[in-house]
Amino acid sequence: MEGFTVQGNIVLLFDRYSSDSRDLHESFKRAGDDLPVVVIEEDGFLPDDVISVYGSFLGNYKEAEGAAGRPLYFNEVLVPDQWETGGIGKDGKIHHLQEEKGRILFAKHSHKGFVKTVEWFDRRGIVRSKDHYNRYGVVYARTVCSAAGQEINRTWFSVTGQEVIVENCITGNIILNRADGIVKCFRSSLEFVLYFMRESGYGARRIFFNSLSTPFFTAQRFSAPGKEDRLFWQESVGEEVPWNMRLLLQGWSGGRVQIMAQKRQAYDRLAALGVPEDRMHRLGYIYAFQKENRYRPEAFICTSSDQLTQCEELIKGLPQMHFHIAALTMMSPRLMSMGVYENVSLYPLVWIEEIAEFFEKCDFYLDINHGAEVLSSVRQAFLHNNLIFAFEESVHNRDLVAVEHIYAAGDVMKMIADLKEIMADETVLDRHLQVQREAAGCETAESYRRLVIDK
């Protein structure tokens, strides 16, 4: 752990660098405060300005000898002679003759088939080990599994290939081999994180965290009278206030924590459950929009199947709207039959790089495909100021779709009528876009400074 310079008085502490974590991090940067970010779970693909607790002890892989300097593609994974690798669907495969020897898992959100993990099978098809690759094309960690496929231990390697961290996946014990030859033992990942926070100096800062697990307990250990931390709540809320949140509200070690609910439904639910107004605020994200809506009657649908809720009814009911339907795969005869309509253009086997062009050329997005969301398309539509409409039966990312724009499949005529009204009047479209932004919790730099940074 080298090169840490602790300045300022705030640190962001996350379990993992999820999309919500990224949005919060980017919001602070857009508000003019580039806070240090510490992430507990190392995934090999963290941005340069994000610090990993585990990765901080491994050295600089960017300059490691023998590193590719970029992520690997599936066909670059080293395998024995006569073995074959192939990219099939969302995963890659490793074969020898007719026997499957391994599986290649790709990094999420890269959309380019970058290798993240390679799972190696025994002759029974059970995973016995996992190689974890980083964005520089190096195996930075390895997991060993039992004969039943259960993870037993995980080892992290330095840039020179030395064992630095060994974690028992069953007991949670961690051994750290420091660069100075000192060996440190920890009973849990929490103890390991606390050690990192003390050694780096980040524990003395105000801790802004987004999880009631290890980040919560870490902030609790470093709380002190007069020190005010922040919980950025990014999850849903059930029938009662989470137990750890109740503990937080009751006070801990003289410290005080404010709750920033980042999603409207969660804020409303917590308020209904009695969380005091003086302990909670609603604060969304500062988004970087890619373009303005140009009021064009062009709608985009991105799909990986031919199951599109009420698609033909929408096409027939909205002849003034042009529908662009794209898929990364071949299209079935059922979907290809939509091409008989003059207001439909079909794009089978479209390149990933071409998808962005549809968000630019279209001003509406119809989230009506069944199955998994394709290429974070709802998020991309939102960031391109496409007005998003969906059906209850197939909506993917509710946080970015206004409830007013989600219909039951049986209310397709209502959706058609609303779209006609919106397309006929730009001021109506502007009003609906504002509803969409408010539902997603769009914030300004001023709101971040007023509620968080300057307090």
C-alpha cells in the first residue's frame, strides 16, 4: 500500500463499484468535488481514480512486466495445445474435442467480450478453480474450489507474481504478506478493511457510504463526537426500516449520520415508516446527458428476442412514428415479418458500436422487449434524453422510467393515445421529459453542495 496522500475530509466507501456507486461517484465529480473512492470488492476493472482495498496491496499492474496493457479477448486466453476457445452468447467456452474444459465470463458493462474470469472444470464438469483477470490482461487472483464446486480459498498476486493476500472463503480469515516482510492476520474482511482505513488515513475522514454491511460497520468503528457521516441509500425498502438503519438513527459512539435516499420510492417508503425528516433527505444523481431531445417521431427498440409486448399494435396505431428495431443476433421470422410495415426498419446482427447511433437518431425509446435488458439500453436512452415508455410486464429499469410512462399490456390504446398527444405538441413532450428526469432523481451541482459537500 504505497503512494496515499490524504487530503480533504471526506472519503466515499463502497462494497463494490456498482452502477449506483458509479453514479454517486460521478455526481460528486460533476458537483466539483473529486472525492477519493475506496471499494472493498476488487473486480479487476475498476477505474483509475477508484482505490481497491485488496488491490492497493498488489502494486501497479498498469506497468507490470508482461502485462498486455489492456483486457484480453476470449481467444487470447492461454490454453493447452489442441484445446479451443470460443465466444458463445454471454459466455465463452473452452473445449478439447467434445469435452467442455472451462467457461469464460466476460466483464459486465464492457460489451466487448473482455475476459474477467476463467472457470476451469474437472471431468465431471465441476468448477475446481477460477482465474481472475484484470483490465491489463493479467491473472491478479485465483480461487480454488472443492470437489463439490464450493469456493475454499482465494489468493491475490502482486505484479511480480508473489502471493500477497490469501483469504479463506469458508472461515473469512485473511493473511496479508506485506512488502516489508511483515505478515498480518485478520479474522474477517471487516478487520482487513479497518486495517486499510487506519493505515491509509481514510478512517479519520467523514465516511460517505452506500451499504449497511461492511461499509456501515467501518463507519461505525471510526465514528466520533462531532463527526457527521452520510449513508447514501440506493436500495428498496420493505415492510420495516432495516435493522442497521434503525441502529444508525439511534446514534452510535457519539457520531451522527444523515441518510440521503437516492430513489424516490425508497424515500417515500422510509418517510412513511417514520424516519425523522431532520435525519433524511432525498438526493438523486447528477447525470451527464448526451444530447437534447429533438422532437422527432423516431422510436428505438433494442431486443435479443422476438417477444415484444404489443409491438404490432403500436406500429399499426402510430403510423406517424417510425420504429427502429435492432438486435445483436439474427431475427426470427416472426420479428422479420414486422418489416412489411412502412414505418418499421429492422436491423438484425447490428454491431455493438452501431447501437449508439440509434439513441442519437431517435427521441423515443420503447422498453417492450422480454428477457434481459440489452446493452443497458434503458440507461442509454435516458442519458440521450429519449422519452421512455414501457409495459408493466416487460419494463427493465424502473428507476429511470417515470411511473406515468409504464402501462399494463392491456392499456396499449392508452399508450398510443398518449404518444399521439406528445408527438403533436413539443411543450407536452418537454413536460413529460421533465417528469422522467424528476422520477430518476436528477440533481444539480448546487443541490449536492447544499445538502452534502458544504455541510
